[in-house]
Amino acid sequence: PLRGQDTTAQAVKPPEGRMKRIFGIEKEDFSSWHRIVCLLNRPTDPAALGIFRCMFGMLMAIDITQERGLSHLDYKYLDGAPICRFPLFSSLEPLPMDWMYLVYVVMFLGSVGIMLGLFYRLSCLMFIATYWYVFFLDKTAWNNHSYLYGLIGFQLTLMDANRYWSLDGLMKPKKRNADVPLWNYTLLRVQIFIVYFIAGIKKLDADWVEGYSMSYLAHHWLFEPFQMILSVDQVSLLVVHGGGLALDLTAGYLLFFDATRPFGIVFVSYFHCMNSQLFSIGMFAYTMLATSPLFCYPDWPRRFFARFPAPLWVLLPITAPGPQPSSSCVYPEVQKGGKKPRFRHKLATVFAFIYVVEQFFLPYSHFITQGYNNWTNGLYGYSWDMMVHSRSHQHVKITYKDGTTGEVGYLNPGVFTHSRRWKDHGDMLKQYAVCLSANLPRYNITEPEIYFDIWVSINERFQQRIFDPRVDIVKADWSPFRPNPWLMPLLVDLSPWRTKFQEIESSLDNQTEIVFIADFPGLHLENFVSEDLGNTSVQVLQGQVTVEITEENKNYTLETGQQMKLPHGAYHKVYTVSEGPSCYMYVYVNTTEAALQQNFTRLLGIQERVRNGTETEPLPPELLPLIATDDQGSEVNATDPVVQLFLRRQRRMKEVKKRREANVMERLNRFTVKKYYLLRRGFLMTSIALRNLAFGLPPVDQLTREVAFANMKEPLQEANQDGPLKEEAGHGEL
């Protein structure tokens, strides 16, 4: 990461040693503190840094309207709504909604200023101050790339990234095309190296190496070429998990060295292009693509744009002359005007070392913030354990108990909040419980006790409780610096059962579903078997359980290997009575869905026979809509609910097929229209909020009309108000 191009002219250029050719530095550069300061403040071409600054600012401006949520800000910060929030600090509160729009406007203007290099320091401060404020407001929205954006914004604030291709350079000749110190590149390169390398280290986790973390990805259409020579399981293990591990561990090194950089850029570019289609990660893939050229020689933009025709040079970044001297750099003393390192240069060197050490330490600092550790360490975002853990939630129950009357009731999971991530984090669960206890008195529930029964499977293990359901979370002790006392341990000893799960699932037919459960001694699972599940049984895999049928008031004890059928439309309880954890599985068939599929198959056969002229029997009136040419009209005219569902399903399948078979221009048009309405709503709602701040609220009727106009949907959405299209997993808009 120390490689840079010395832009100063040398009277006599000594021959380069092997270390200089490979690493861009000499051993002597580390021989003393003075030499280290001179090295990190060595004058370097600002071209590559300026291009990255412009691209980062542009991507952040786009990100603010999308993943940061400007287009739906009113849903998140609606004034007066009883919303439970999850800030990093409980005292941190969002501003009123109109003021939050102003915060986002400041953030947006800051990102545009970074892109243009206009009032650069002020623009950076505008961006990072508002960005980190919004970031700390909601832990549930944290992820690795959002954290990375904030780090890069912070770094750029301290760098001289406006020395090339910036409006500041046009207004201030001293800044135009001026050298930047090498540490500007070093910090960014080290940061990106950490993103790759630490992510690779975290992927050495056994679950990733064995292929359990992201096994579902192998079914994505992007991996279909690999399935020509490999099975789906082999694609998951070798390509998804093995390839991801190898790339993360090696990407930083491949990008650093001259000999391997072309291969590194190709591999990481392919990787990030795939990620842009695999995951909903906003601008992350494109931001990482923008960082790759930082590892090239800093003058690459000059050589690249010099190849363009001369008439275009007026619109492109300058290619000549070379950079001018800058006070931010330390020049060789033999050069005219050269200066010895000043305090600012030494301070920059100290900061660079501290920042690098801190970034390597933070992903492993969870022994300090133990309260945020759950089955995985720390809050998701700064650990770089990207995609290592996948979760599924089978059962979530929230129970309240009135502290005065003793009345017991149940709450809808997710009430008073828009987020779902609270289910996996003890700190958020504590905040949620406190918020619920503050809101429930409005509904005549005084001094409520709140209990959570949350069942989670991590990386295809058994479904098991993550928190103790017997603990009142409102009064429970929690500290960011002590282990969570009401966190249930992950039953890692049962992990080998996952191989058995695959064998059991492969032996079932397509209509049979199965859920694997593990529970602790002394606890029980209360469950309700729906009327739709007409053939449900429970079978013990390990340990001993007692099944209580609530309506019959009977108990049945089951040992390992035993099973029993459960009545549908009734509650039952499964008690773990063995000394160790019990393991059992529910096997069930959704008989209602199975019957519906049989009816669909029958109707499809009738429809095909009528269309090809082989149907000999006249159709009854309720089946006549099957032969109508107008899909939507026939759906409306259908009197039989099964026929109506069948026709609706046929119409949706036809629309999905049309989308899949759309050509590039049709996909581009759909993508553009969707983004237009997204940006349109964000712009209009922001204008309304700023008008409210400047001139006060208008009459309610006027405000209602303005919001309705902003909420205008794209024609495709208006034509499908009855439900969204369900495309195959993983397909993006473009």
C-alpha cells in the first residue's frame, strides 16, 4: 500500500533495488522516524485520488436517494407515530420529519460537493457529519458497506483529494494539479485491503468452509454456467464458498503487485458485478469497483485521458503538465525549495499509523464490547464478516404481563417498529422491550413485563431459542461491556446433524415439509397446528420429550426414534424432559395447498385441451372464463374462487415470463422508469419538507394533494395493485 510515484525531478536517479521494484519502497525508508515521515509525505501524483473522489461523491449522491432512504424518509420518521427505534446511544433521537429531510439535503449537497471538488473541506464535513448522525440513529440498518462509506468519507475529509479535476482547483491555482502526500493513497489502499483480507479471515469459519453459510446462492441464475460441469452442491461448496474465500484472501495482494494487478482487477471486477446481481447492496459493488484503480500507479488517469482526441481534452481531466509542488508534501532537500518535515507532516504520519492499527484491531475488539456479542460477535457492520452467517426464524412470540392485574397477552412481532433485526441482537431486544413497556400503558397495560420466545436457525442448524423466554427483558440486566446473561448458548455440538438433515429432506416428496427443532431441558415449545396442515407429526431425534395435547389434556412421552401424529386446529406443547437438549422434527403436509395444486393441474389440463380442440365435453358456466382471451377480464368474471386464483396465477406467470425474456432495451426502460419514480418521490417530498420549514405547514387539503402527487406510481405498478410479481430468486431489474 505504500507504492506511489515520486513526482519530483531527480538530478541523479540511483538504480532501483529489488525491493523498490517489487514494493515501491526501500528498506532504508524505515531506518528512522525521519525517513518514515518523509516516506508517507512523499509527493505523489493527485490524478488517481481525484478520479476516485469524483466517483465516490457521485455514488454517494445516488446512494442517499436509495439505500439511505431519502425517497421513503417520511415512512421512517413520521412525526407522532409510536415507533420503537434502535440508536447506538439511547439518548440519540431523530429530528422532526421535515428537519430530517434537511439533514438529508445537507448530506446530498456534501456528496455533490465531494464529487465536484467544490468547497471540498466543507462538503466533506457536511457529508460525514450528517452521514454518521443517520448511521448512529439506526443500528438495524448497519452493514459492512454502510460503515465503509463513512470511513472513506472521514478519510477524504483529511486528504487533499481536490487537487485534481476539481472546481476548487479552477478557483485556486495553488491547489490545481498539486502534489498530494503518499499517505493519502496509503490509507485508502490499506482500508480496501482490510475489507478484502479480514473478510477472508472471517470466512475461515467452519460453516463457510463446509458450505453452509450461503448454500442457497448456488441456485441463482448467475451460477448456471458452472452447473454445466458441476452439481448444485459442488457449485455451492467450490464456487460460492471456496471461490469467495480464495478471492477475499488474495484480492488485496493481487491488486498491490504490478505483476498480478491485471488479474486482480479482472477477478474483483467480475466478483463485484456478480454481487450487484446477487444481493441488494446498493452502491457497494460499484464503490468497490471504483477503489480498484487506486492500486494502480497514481498517474494512470493522465496516461489514459491522453489517448483521447485533442478536441475532447477541454472536457477531460488535465494530462499535462505534471503536478506542481505542495506544502502538504515533504520534498528531497536537494530540490530547490525543499523543506524538512514540519509538525503537520509528523502529525499526519502518527494519524496514519494509529488509523491503520485501529482498523486492524476493531474487527477483533469484541472482547471489550461483550454485551453486543450474541451467537456472532458484535454488531453487524464493522467486523467484515460479510455473508458468513445466514439466519431463518421459525417462531417469534412476544408475551406481556400486566404488572398490576397479572393479565397475560400477546403482541404481534414487530409491533411499533419497521425493523426485523432486533430478533437477533440482545442490545436491540432490550431497547425494544423498554420501548414496548413505554407504549403499552396507552392501552391500559400498566408496568408491563415483556418476554420474548425467539427461535432461530443459523447456517442450517436446528431451530433453537436464542434468548431465555423466562426473563422479563424490561428489567433484565444488560451492559455493553459484560456478557449477556439471558443469551442462550448456540448448540454447536449438534452441528453434525446438518448432514443428516440433507439425507432426511432428500427422502421426502415435494409436498412434505420438515422443521428441525432443538430445545433445552426444562423448557417447552407451545405450537398451533393450522387446519391447513392435515398430516402433521413430531418425531424425536435425540433426548426425551413429553407432548401435551392441550384440548385433550393428555401427555405422551416420546423417546429417541418415536413419533406421534398431532391433531390439526389445536394447540400442543412439547416439553424437554431429558437431562440434555432434545432434538425433534415436525413433518407436515399442507393439505389445503396440495389440494389447490391438484385443482390447478386439472384446470390447466382443461384449458390446454380446449385450446387444442381435444376437449369433447361442454364446459360448465363456472369454467368458461378459462377460454376467454382477455386475462384480466376473465379473472374478474370468474365466479369460482379456485378458477379466479388459477387465472390470476396464470396472468402473473405470463408477466414474469415476459420480464425474463425481455431484451436489453426493455429491461433498461423498466429500470429507468422505476428509478425515475423513486427519485421523483424523493425530490417532491424533500421540496414539501423544505417549504414547510421555510413558510410553515399549508392547509391539510393542500398537503394531502401534494403528498398524493408525490406518491404517484409508475404505470406498471398501478396495473398490478393486487400483488407484486414474484420473480425467481435473485433476478434484479437490470
